Amino acid sequence: MFKTLADIMHHDKRFTFGFTVMLILLAGAILSAFSPYDPKVWNVVPRDQPPSAQYILGTTSTGQDVFWQATWAIRNSLLMGLIAMISSRVVAVVVGLVAGYRGGALDRILMTLTDSFVILPLLPILILVASILKQSLSVMNLGILLGVFGWAWDARVIRSQVLSLREREFTYTAILSGMSTPKIIFQEYLPFIFPLITATAMNNMLWAIGMEVTLAVLGLVSLEVATLGTMIHWAVNSQSILLGMWWWILTPVVILIFVFVALYMLSLSINEFLDPRIRVQRITEMKG
């Protein structure tokens, strides 16, 4: 019988694939610290060179090494997604827990606010905001902006779970024993909703990176910052496909595909492992 998280994850091919891909991407992000080129400077290498021993992934029409540019892009995109994920998780967890447990007028107020964000057409609003704040949209600012708009649906999901937990016997026992509200929420409820938080965190990071790519392709973020989105923007604007420079456009696209698939696989695997119902079913099957 599996006894540790490491054992179970080792036997889950989805987790193995996702974790391995993310480790490789993180290694690439760390490698950016050793880049011989400033990612914001053009014409540091010969232009339009195909992949070779000297330039592993070729060079661009702007005179940049695609390999080193990709390491910076991976670092900035993952950092932006992480910032968006953390900031949105904080809001979603607090709103979902408080609204679900306290109920009453506070619940109605918080859910009215949440529903307002849920029904908002996010892409047009983000396009409008990004067009106004374009020059100030650094990696951190963009991550926070996406976090502000990325919490509402997950807060409602967490609230529904808390509403179910509030009616269980252990909640009444905790209240009668004199346990304070913060202790009930964070000691009793948090372990139950942790699978939701983890799974939605991966999905939110996926959404944030995808949204950054969309805004970057439209030219609505700071194009001087190397991200996977801005790499695609410059490749498309420079007509890399028509010019036969497949390595320029293919590099960020392939990396994005691996990022999306890896995060999705991690989300499925972690959610399944942490879900108490699935764990009980797995243990029962093992005993049988």
C-alpha cells in the first residue's frame, strides 16, 4: 500500500510527466541568469540565422538568440503566472471561506461582488485596462492585474464546499466546544478545501499565462519584457512564417504547449490524490 505522497506520485504517470516538464522549464528559467545577452537589447547576434551549433535555436530578425530569449521568456511567464495564481488564491480562499461559514448579509454582499466579477466579460475589460496601462504593465503588475480578475469563480466553488462542511456534525461539535471562528475555518475546513485550492491554482495559472499571451500578441503589454507572449508577438509581426524562420515562432509555441499540458496533468493528478473520496476508494481497491 502506498504510504507517502512521493510513492503515489511516482506511480502516477500524469504527475511524473507534468512534474518533469515543469522541472525542465524551471531549469531553463534559472539558466536565464547566466545569459550572455540582455533580453531587451537588439542586434547582439547575426540576424536570421537557422539553428546551428553556435545558435542552438537560431536567431531572430531583431538580432537576438532565440535560445537565450526563450529562457528569459519562460522565467517571466512562469513568474507572472505564479503572481497571478497566488494573489487570486488569497482573495478566493478568504472570500469563499468567510462567505460560506458566516452566511447571512455578509454572504449576500460577498456573493453579489463575486457574481459581478463572474459575469464580467474579462477579455474586453483586460484589453481596455491593458491598453491604458500598457507601459506600466511589468511582469509583477500584469500578474497582480490578472489575479484581481481571476478569483471570482473559484471563490464561489470554495464557498459551496464550505456550505456543505458547515452542516456536518464536526462543525457543531467544534462550535459547542468553544472553538473560535478562525480556528474552525483554518483548522477544520482548510484541509477539506485544500484539494480545491490546489487544483484551481493550476487552472488559474494556465488561464493567466494564456491571457498574457493573448494580450501580448495584441501588443497590449510592455513588449520590451521577454515573455512567451511577446516572443510570439515579435515573430508574427516580423512575418517569420512567411520568411521561413520556423524556429522563431515554433520555439515559444512548443514551450507553451508543454506548459499547458504539464499544468493540466499536475492539476488532475494532485486533485485526485488529495480528494478524500478518491483516496478511500483507492485504499479499498488496494486492500481488495
